[in-house]
Amino acid sequence: LQELRMTGDRPELTFQRILKNELAKINQFSMVNEEEIFRNLQYITRYTLRDQQHLKDQQAVLAMVEADIDEQADAIAQLDTYVRVNYKAIMQLCTIFDRAFRTTGFQWYMASIKSESFCSTNIDRLVLALSITWNKFRTVAKDLDESEAWKPPDTFERKTTKYWLRYDKLIAAKTLIVKHLPYLVFGASPKEQEEKVFQDPLGVLSGGTGVGSDRDSSRMESLDKPLELQDKQLVSSVYFDNTSATCYTNRIMRLEGAELIRFRWYGFNDAQPDKEIFVERKTHHEGWTGESSTKERFAVPQQRVLAFMRGEVTIDDLVQEKAKEDGVPMSSGKYNRMLQLGREVQTSITQLQLQPVLRTSYYRSAYQLSASNEVRISLDENLCMVNELLPEGQTRDGWCRLRTDVLCKEEVVKFPYAVLEVKLQASEPEWVKHLLTASAAIDVYKFSKYQHGIAFLHRNLVPELPHWFEDFESKGYVAGFGITLGPRDASSPSPVSRTGRINRILRTDVSEDALPSPPHDGTPEELRAQSAGPLTFLRRLTGWVFRRPSEEGSSSRRRRGYAPIVREGGED
């Protein structure tokens, strides 16, 4: 800062020049390492593991191959850390510069930085490639038959536990998961996945020479082309309740037979008339009943959803239309369960005066062996909750809000964690225990996205708060992440926490200093208000310090490229 003040040029021009030089180094390092990791995984999958029969008896060779794949997994996690740390460092430095020189260039700096190529590093593609490589290794080393695409079973009972996962631990957790479970891609066999992912977008097999070659200009364009094979899927759900929060209260009190109705769809919803909307009902059963909690659903075309909600069309009408379309008579019995469920859902909506109150949207990735249902893991990222409850007196033009609708800040809550869900048929394997410990996963008993969203967005309606809500208020989760609580009526009784009735089980102790940064952009004021916390590389403000991934034991990553490390004290 002192050197910037002493320069003959305007300080902001000198700052921009230094920043541009450092960004060029960061871009080169991230691009070179991304390309190298992908090429290494491609080579292991297509060449090293090609002769499967020969390798099955070569235990020493397999051990070396496993070590090589582990090294690539570490490189992916380190590259993700490198991108995140440098982005946050630059963001903090821009804030410090504005504060020191009383300028207002933060928004301009950040808008230009987001267009830099290191911000487009495709970590998800690398993790998907790693999953395919591990899947092929398991086929050889453990003689597992993973040649068929996964098909969901008719019935599946399992124990489910939900965890909160910090975003700075997310990629490392994924690299641990895919070592044991591949990405669950509906309708695509491992062979098809390999062909679609390793389609040589980097020009490796066609003789490319790396960064600076003719193909370099179109490299990022090739990487960013959407794959037919998607590693995660957008899931959106609209939950129903009334202004008395009847469904919320019954669920949080865990009353026997408590129901929850939601309408769910996959992918983007642009109000297409024929888009399938799944009407789902979740029913809670207590252990003493001897019954398991259930989730049932049926599909309705979007153009008929609003009429179904209002009772203008019955489930009998919808089933009759579907039977005619399928060419199957209604008397065949194929639609009996759909008829019964539809009548019960429509009766609940009418009698309890249910209406849309909350929407949740997130990207879900799932992991499971195609030949086994013993362990299934899912990760929900970028969880966002939106108010769907209309003010009194307003009527609906559509059955839910469109993604083009303008929302107020108070109508949206962004959840600051990824949600890790582990489903087990038997006891917890050792590798799952290691995953949860290594990723510092926080076990939150009976966490519910629905209850969380209602408690934030409709706090004036609820008589009782979820037990984890106390952590959000007392430990700074709300203030630290810029989450705005819904307004309360002065006349409404204060909700109570269930902390005394339900024990919170934490797999690890997480201090306030270890709280992650928000996965979304904050305002300059919010960013200035945040302390450096765990970002120790910014505690020395007399110099520019950037961090790079550790290179111990990684000779392949030292061959090409370098990380921008600028010595403390302002020297370059």
C-alpha cells in the first residue's frame, strides 16, 4: 500500500496493472493443471487399464495404478482450493484497496475478474472423469460387474442421515466418494459414460501441444460445451401448507401420520404445458406402529396442475386421459394406486385449504453402484429457498412462480452449506466414516429443507422452530451469511426451539472461526464487515500473498506451469 501511494501514477492504475499481471499467472497455472489432470485420467482409463485380464493378477501394478489415481484425486482437490483461495484473496485485496484509497472500484474489479479463465475451471468435469477412472479400476481390481446402467428397485428400505458440508470441503468430499461409488447417471452404462466424457475435448490424442498452441484459443469453449451426460441435476419442489402452518406443525412435532405434499420437477421450468410435474406425498409413521414412513407420487402435465389444485379437474379425469394416451383400459387395475393417492391428495388440499408456500431448488448429484443398493450418497448444492405464499387477496395466474419473476430480497434464502445425505441398508462402512470425518461433515438430526425454509421465510406463522435454528441465530450463521429472517408480527408468540427435546449430534466441533464463506456474492459492505477469519494469508497487508497447492510427492504437477507466489513486503 505504501508503494502504491509513492508511485507517480494514479494508485488505481498501478493496482490494475499489478492485478492484471497476477491474474495472467493464475490463469496459466489453473489452465495447465486442469489440462494435465484430465489428460492423466484419460490415459489411465483408456490405456493403463485397457488390458483388464492381464492386470487382474498383477497386484503390484494395480497398487501403483491406485496410487496414481489417488494422486490425481488430490490434484483435483488442490486445484479447487487454489481457485477458491485466489478468488477470495483478490476479492479481499480489492476491498482493502478501496478502503485505503477511498475509491469505489470494487464492483468493476469483480465484474472483470469473473470473466477470467481461472474462474471457469471445470472442476465438475474432472471429478466426473475421476469417477469413471475409479469405476474402471474397481472392475479390474475387485472384479465388480458395473457394465449395466443402474435401475431403481421397486422397494428400498434404508436408514438415512443428513449432514451439512462446508463448500470448501465439497470437492475433496466428492473425490473420496467416487473412489467407492460412481456417479449415478440414469440410463447410461459406465461404457457410455466413458465415451461421452473422454471424447478428447483438449485435443490430447490429436497432437495438441498445450497452452499457447493453435487450439488454446478454443480450449475453454470446448471444455464448457454441455455434455449429454450430466453429473448433477436441478431439482425444484413447491411445498403446500396453509396460513396456520398445519403441515409444518404436524411434521415438526412428528405426529403419527403427519403428511407433507409437494409438487416436484426436474430441470428448468419455463411453463411448458407438457412438462411432467410429480405430485408427491410424504407420510410419517412412528416406530411403534411397525410401519415405515412412505413417499408416494404420480405425474400430472403442467397445463393441468392449477386446475387439479383448485379441484376443477379430478384425478379420475387425469387418469382417464392418461389411460387413453397409453391405450390401456382403466379397468385393468394399472392406475388403481394413482387414483387412490390422487383422491387423497386432492381431499387434503381442499379440506386443509393448502396452497403453495415455499419452493426449494438445488443441484443434486447421486452416487451408487449399479449392482448394489447397500450404500447411496447424494449431495445437494446451491440450495435456495423462495417464498411462494401470495399476500391475502391476490390470486394466481399460474400454479407457481416462474423463474423470470422478480423477487424481493426478503423472499429468498440461500443456504450456506451443501447437504450430504447418506442412505444405508446395513452398517456404516469404514470408508463412509472416514469420508464424514475428513470432510468435517456436521450430522444434523432430521434436517428438513422444508422446515428450514418455512422457519426463515414465514417465521410469523410457525409456533415452533427447528432444533438446528438455534445454531443459526446464536452462533452467527444468520449474520455471517447475510441471511434475512422473515418478518414477525408483534402479536405473534415467539417460536420455541426444540433443542431441549432433540439432541443435536455433531460429528465434529466447528468453531465460529471455521464458518465457511457464503457460496454466493455479497455486497461490498458485507464483505468489508467480514473479518479475515481463517484467511491467514491476508493478515499481512504489507505484501501480496497468494497460495498454491502443495507439491509434495507430486512430480507430475511440477513439470509445467507455476503458481503466482509474490514475496511478502511488496516485492515482485
